[in-house]
Amino acid sequence: MVDADEMPQPIYAENKPCAEIESRRHSPTLMLAVVTKVLDDDDLLAEILLRVVFPTTLVRAALVCKRWYHHASDRRFLRRFRKLHPPCLLGFYVVFKGARFIPMQPQPPELAAVVRHVAGYRFGNLIDLKDCRNGIVLTRDRKQGVLTYKVPLCPERGMPTVPPLPRTQGGSIFYFGEILSKEEGDGLSCFYMVVEVSKETKEVTVSVYMLQDGVWCMVTSSKNQLHWPLPRPNPVLVDNKIYMGSARGNNILVLDLSASTFSVIHLPQGVEYASSEIKLSRTDDASGVYLIHLRPMEFQLCVWLHKEDNWLLVDTMYLHEMCAILGKTDRRYVHIRQVGDNDQFVLLQTSQYIFYLDIKCRTLHKVDEMTVDEQCYADIHPFMMIWPPIFPALKDDPARNAI
């Protein structure tokens, strides 16, 4: 047996008052060392910057120092940032005898100043909005017919006037014309698609022009006798392909700008133009197209994705909240007015209201009540947050990275 006095005694740490331990833990020197260790790691810094969520916050973070600036404005980083935080909807314009901006509510405090800036921008009276993408608004004066680029968030990037649109060819009937656009780098490429029908052969000619250095240059001109676009086909430009509704059969007509050829995609089984509302939406990876399909009488909305020659049903939603607000009388007046890129949102209009449907979050709420005239004649144009963020130029490095 070992005597208790001979037993080895445990070694205890030196007793320190709790206040002293807490003081050391939160000492400025120790905290600075920990923060420095984290922020000096480029990989960790990039992960932190990725989580600031808003482009406005990212620009403010870039002003901390040159190292943060180069991380935040790096084109590879910006691609990751956009994928994680796609540009959000700031609001939309209701255009009837002028442009009325409706802010999306609620907006996070980080974007409140941006929304106020857009809401305070004035276009003047008697204008049409022809296109609205990436913070750039293409307007046309109703009296003079002059096209103008407007950039509410960055007025200095606007263009005073745009050249007159190309004229139609002789010996043909003008069918319709549509202005299209797509984001390229930190700017916007503008296209004009004009569809004409030959008086003699009834052959359809689709010509596409691109605005380059202030001049409309023809990209392609293709003829088609088998398929005509719908009178209002709501075309979308995805990469180098234009998708639009076909007037003959339940098909989507595809014009490949690179090959100057047409092809046809059949609508999903059970989807028809005659008995439903259909809109197309761009995909981020340019490998396909979304189809938003609304059955007004059933208040059912379906989202389809066409990829690799197949249709995939992505989502089905029943708009019970809208049904409760409208009752039974207004069901036949539900229309899809606009859709967001990459299946983000849908703006729906009834005989009186505009509804915003967030497809990703599956939420629906009423965002505006229209006047009697607006219900019949107004156009609706979503206004998205501008991308990429505009970073101030460094004095010793005036060239800014852009994706």
C-alpha cells in the first residue's frame, strides 16, 4: 500500500483571476495578430469577400487597400461572386405616357441608396422603353423616333443617340422588328432583328443587325418558308442563338447567328401556345433555354429546361395566394408580362395588379396596382442591379479588371 502522503499530486495551472484571462483573450495585440493571420492568407481573404453578398459592399471593401482591391476586381473572383450572388431585381418600369419606376420592397439596407437613385432618375415624357438590361435602358422618343441609351446608375456611360434602325428591304411586307441585347464583358451588345415577308413568295426573311461603333452592321440574313415566327414571338438571345415562338405548330423557332440556319424545337408534351401563357428565359451557361408555362384558369405555373435536345420539368407551382386575392372573376386575365434570366422570377399581371413571383424562393406577392389605362397599354421592364461592379480607378493602375 502506498501512503496517501506519498501519492503523486496533480499539477494545477496557476490560478489567475477570470478578469485577467478575459483581458488577455481580448487584448488588442492578440486580436490584431489573429486578424492579420487570417487576412494575410489570400485564399481566406477571397472566401471572406465572397460572402459580402452585395456588389455595393464589395466595392467598399475594395477601398480598404490595394491588395483587397485587386482581389475584389479580379475577373475570376467576380465570376465566382456572380454565380453565388446573381444580380437582384431593384424594381421595374411601368411605361405609359412616361416611365414610372416601382421599387421592389423590401430591399436590404445595402441597396437602399441605389434604389433611391434609380427611382429619382427622370426620362421625360412621351418616351418608349425598348430594352432594359444590366442597368442600361434603351429609349425612343415618340415624336422624333430617336433611340437613346440611358444609364440611370452611371449617367456618364450613356449614349446621346443611337443610329436609326435599318430599313426593310424592297418588295417585302414588314412583319415585326425587335431589339435584343446581351451582356458582354462590362458592357452590352445591342441587336436588332427584323422579320419581313415576301409579297410574291410569302417567304419569311429574318435579318439580324448588331450595333458596332455607332453603326448597325448585318450579322445574318436567313430565309424560311416552313416556319413563321409568331406576330409577338417574345424572342430571347442566348449566346449566339435567338429563340422565338413559331406560328406554325407548337414549336420554338431557333435562329443560329453563327451558322445562319434555322432549327425547330417542339414544345413539351401538353404545352400549347393557344391555351396557355408561354415565355422563354435565358440560361447562364448558354447551353439551353428555360420555358415558363402558365395555365391561367388553373393558376398553375410550370418551369421547363431545354438542354441537349430534351425537356426537363424543373418546377411546378400553384399560385394559391393569387387565386385567393382575385377570386373566380379575374382568372382569365392572368398574363406573364416578364421573366428574369436563369429562371429567377416572373412578373404576372391581372386586370388590376402586378404580382412578383420569386421562383427560387417560391414566394408570391402583389407589388403594384395599375391604373385603368395602364392595364391595357402599359409595358413592363424589369431593372436589375448593374454588373460587374464599377470600381474606382487606381492612380497608378488605371486599367480595371472586368469580366
